[in-house]
Amino acid sequence: MEIRRIHESEGDAVGALWDRMCREIEDGGPLTEQGRRSLSRMLAMSAWHRDAFCLVAVDGARITGFVNGRLDNEDGLLPCLNGEIDSLYVLPESRGTGVSRALAEAAITWLRERGAHTIRYLSCADAGDDHRFWQDFGFEPDMVCLSLYRDE
């Protein structure tokens, strides 16, 4: 298995994995066709973007997982760069083989090598397994996000 930066031509393949990820989560569902095209384009641009990344796990010629995120100075008030890991997904048949750990380590390394002081991974409040996975890398819970939804 190899972990590497996405190639621009692989945006659609990783977009399909993202769609699969959305279908597997509770309250998730398929992406719209327009949403999938836009997401695939964004992922493809991660091949060359200075501050955004998408790393893929490749087994032979098959992409078995991905992690993506970005480097940001947020509002510029603090004298440091911050990193954010947006999503990490591994195909069910490749789970339990170290792919998730390798992708997470590669994302952390990518962000640290570019000067990230703090790295965040945002997760749902009740995603206990997800929290434990990231805590194994030293992540600690330090924020609470409350959402107010519009009544419709």
C-alpha cells in the first residue's frame, strides 16, 4: 500500500468514495449529481493546491481510502497556522489493516511540515469510535459546537 497526494485525474474516483462514505453514516445519504461533480473537482484541485490536500491510499491500482484537509491562518489574529483534517474514509474491506492509521499519520505529517501549530479534526458529538481513533494520535476534545437550525 502507498499513501500519496491525489492525482488531478483521480478526483472522480475519490468523489465516488466520498459519496460512499456519505451513504454509510447515520442520517447520511447519497450526494446529488451536482454535489458529487463539485466535490470531485475540489478534490482534484487538491493535487496542486498550496494549502489544501487530499491524500489517497493506493493498493495496486485501486484507491482504498482518502484523507483531506487544509492549512489556514484563520482570521490572522494569532501568529500561527492551523491545520484541519476534514474527512478520512477507508473502504470497508480495507479496514482493520492499518490504512486509516497510515492516512491519519500522513495528514498530520503533511500539516506539520507546512507549519501547522494546532491541528483540528471536527466530529459529531456522539461519534465515540471516531473520537477514540483521533485521541490515539494525541488529539484532545477542546471545543463544543452548538447548532441552531431553521424551522422549516
